Amino acid sequence: MVEAHATPATPFLPLTGLHKYIAIFLVVLSWILVHKWSLRKQKGPRSWPVIGATVEQLRNYHRMHDWLVGYLAKHRTVTVDMPFTSYTYIADPVNVEHVLKTNFTNYPKGHVYRSYMDVLLGDGIFNADGELWRKQRKTASFEFASKNLRDFSAIVFREYSLKLSGILSQASKAGKVVDMQELYMRMTLDSICKVGFGVEIGTLSPDLPENSFAQAFDAANIIVTLRFIDPLWRVKRFLHVGSEALLEQSIKLVDEFTYSVIRRRKAEIVEARASGKQEKIKHDILSRFIELGETGEDSGGLGDDKSLRDVVLNFVIAGRDTTATTLSWFTYMAMSHPDVAEKLRRELCAFEAERAREEGVALVPCGPDADDKSFAARVAQFASLLNYDSLGKLVYLHACVTETLRLYPAVPQDPKGILEDDVLPDGTKVRAGGMVTYVPYSMGRMEYNWGADAATFRPERWINEDGAFRNASPFKFTAFQAGPRICLGKDSAYLQMKMALAILCRFYRFQLLEGHPVEYRMMTILSMAHGLKLRVSKAV
Ligand code: HEM
């Protein structure tokens, strides 16, 4: 008798080799379909399972701002998936107002941004949230509101603009090519160190000394920006290799410089106190933070050397790069729009004549054949007519600077963390833990924000029928951010830029070096990748 072999009952059929492949295929297919279904309403670059849009983003990294312009022109809000997270980019003022003001508390810098930038910015104002941010904002706001600081700034900005003019005068005589961006960076670094920290560092002296701090600072800035799209940066940091190894070295150099500034300032304060000369204790921003730490007055741990280091570096990034970058793009715009440069020169010449009349001074004679001495005397005389109030009369200059910032905002994109799930006014859902970024570079180029000529450099758009400056909503013109974290240095930046540009555009003409490529570099600031090489000639 043949024994019957009972087969145990099973709900599944045993999988043969072929069945296994079919099953895997079906699982993958359904996963892809679910992924596609979940993205059906998403606007932006194509997203692949796991890697999201990383490949497209990496391929476009060098031109990322323009890559975003393309998508934001079509969609106003764009979502870019990355491994384990997604970035939402916004260009519609209604959404921007929601993020920067209406629901401000839901959009802090956030831990992702902080973890990327910590090595450079530490706990400084740009990288802080909550109480730490509020405390620094209060102290710094107090400084920026002071008339003393404003008057002192005007003197410093004038002095350094004249130094720059001296360097350009020599370059024009020698027919030398200059890198204008580099010169602007030197001028703004010297200025912020003097105004912000009370120290003279002299990078704009006529021999243009080697500036290892600035080089290390730029390298660090480029590398931390790269972290946003480099999924391997933590591994590199752990292994001390590649960009992260370079970052470590750069930060070491940056810190050496910064701590030396702090030591110098502290020593000066001690010396001033010992000699009983209270008036020598200057009220620059760094001194305010040092005092705060000493008194322990609600300082929240802001006075130790590491916090002071963070204060200094945050103000360097705020005050040096932004202003120098804007001055560089302005100069490029003036060179590529001769009609604008000429109109500006006419405004400056008329202003010079009027101010001289007001002050009852005779202008130093200075024609095309003037020697160096008369030229320098005339430039210095013109500079002496410039101050906070008189610069306010230069409406066309103000419009040219603002128009430059519309198209070339120094901070081209500015990401925020998301604390809780939210829905933006246009219906876009954003998830806690992700990031939402408003994009000033794109916003300035959108026809839905500025009309059909959005991409054209046209300063006149900022001037109304009565010839006065016409403001725009800060949620549409976002170069200085908006809401509770709006830039604290806006007025100071305009003061410095207008002081320098009034002098340079009145007395010089610029010509781009033939074949010099002008394009931005990917970092937190919109600086020019190859500098701005040009020839300069006197215009009297
Ligand atoms: C053209 C020049 C400038 C532009 C376009 C500009 C733009 C900006 C932007 C977009 C932010 C927001 C950044 C963020 O969210 O992290 C900001 C913040 C800030 N800016 Fe400026 N800035 C300029 C010049 C300056 C100058 C000269 C100073 C000071 C010396 C300054 C001080 C600050 C400070 C302290 C903050 C932080 C505000 C906060 O988080 O509460 N800025 N600026």
C-alpha cells in the first residue's frame, strides 16, 4: 500500500525561481507607482525613488540659481526631493510673507541648517533661534539704532572709499588691470572691522598685503554651502578627507584671526580703563558684547571668547561679503549699461555743484589734464560733501543700488527649517523636518512679481512720477529678508555702498577686461566666481 504523503496546508504557493523574480518585479513596480502617485501634484524636477532629484541638482549645481528660475517661473512653488528630506522653494510674495512673518515661529533656522553651518557661524545671530537669537538681536539692534555709530560709520566709509579711490587712481595711471571684487572685499572687511570691532586691519593699504584670513573665510563658506547637497559630507568629516579636511584647515586660520581681534579689543578696553580714559572705550558692536559678558547682565552666556568669536564671524559675513558683492554686481551693471552710468554721472555732477553752493565752497579746478595732486584734492573735496543726509538726495544712485539687489541679491536663497507640518497660502503642504527656502534671486526675475521686463536692469522702475524713490513690499523685494529677522544692517549697507559708489562713479569709468567671464559662484553669498577684472580710467 502506498502511503499517502499529506502536504501541509499553506496559504502561499512555493516560489519557483521565475515566481520569485515576478514577485520582486511586482513589489518594485508597486513601490514606484505609489511613489509616482504621491508625487502627482508635486511641482519641480523629476524625483526618483530614494535619490529624489539629487542627480539633476548636482548636474546643475554650478548654475543652481538659474536652474531654480526656470522651475519657479512655471510653478511659483517648487519641491525638490533629496535623500531623506525635501526642499521647498518659494517665489510668490504671499507664501514668503506667510513664512517670514505670519507663521514666523514655525520657520526657524532649524537644526539642519544649524548643523551644516555650525562650524563657521557657531551660535552667532545668523545661526541662532529662540532666546539666543532674541538676545543678540536686541543687543545688535541697540547698536545699529545709535546715531553715534551712524556718524562714526559715515566717517569710516568715507575714509576707506578714498583709500580705494587712491588705489584706482594709481591703477589708471599705470594702465593696470584690477580685480574690483577683491578690492571691494578688502574695503568692506577693513570697514566692518573698524566699525564693528574697533580695529584697524589695513588690507586696503596701497601695497595690498596678503590676506590669508579672507581666503580661508571664503574657502570655508564655499565648503559649508556644498554640504547642503553633498550626502557624504559627514563621512568626509569623520575621515578628515577632501573638502572637509580643507574646511578644518580654513577654520583654524579663520579662528586665529578672530581670536586675535578679540584679544586686541579686550586689551584696549583694559588699557583704557587703567588709564582712566573712559572715552577711549569705544562703543562698537564687539565692545557691547564684551561688556554684556562682563556684567553678566542677562547675557545668556554671550560674553565668553567662543561666543565673541561667533559674533565677530557673523558680522564679518553680514557686513563684508554682502556689501562687496553688491558693489561688484553694481559695477558690472554700470559697465554693461553705459546709458545708466552716464545718467548717474549727471546726477552726481549736479549734486556736487549744488552741495558746493550750499556749503559756500569753490570747487578745486580739475580738468582732463589735472595732475595727481589736484585730482586727489577734488575727489577729497567731493567726499567731504557726502554724509548720511546729503547721500539721501541721490535718488538715482539709490535706485541703481536697489535695482542691482533685485537682480543680484547678495543672499540669493535663504532656507528655513519647518517645525510642524503646515500648508502654505497657495495650498502647498510642507512637512516638519524639511526645509522651505525663499529665493530672492528668482523672485527678482519673475514676471508675475515685476512685470514683463522683470529680467531687465532698469533703475527707473524704483522712481515715481514725482522723482522720489518708490519702495516695494519687503515680501516681494526680499534682498534684505523681511519680518522679525529683517536685515539689521540695511541702512548701514546703503550708506557704505552709496558713499563708495558716489565717489567712484563720479570720478572713474570702468571697462571690463575683454573676455573676462562674469558668473556667480555657489556659496551662501552671490559672489563672482572669477572676480571682476577691469581697467579703470579717470573721468573729470
Ligand atoms: C547689501 C548688503 C546686505 C544685504 C543684501 C543683506 C541681507 C541680509 C539678509 C538676506 C539677511 C537674512 C539672513 C538670514 O536669514 O540668515 C540679513 C540678516 C542680517 N544682516 Fe544683512 N545684509 C546686508 C548688509 C548687512 C550689513 C552691512 C550688516 C551689518 C554690519 C548686516 C547685518 C545683518 C544682521 C545682524 C542680520 C541678522 C538678522 C537676524 O537674524 O535677526 N547686513 N541680511
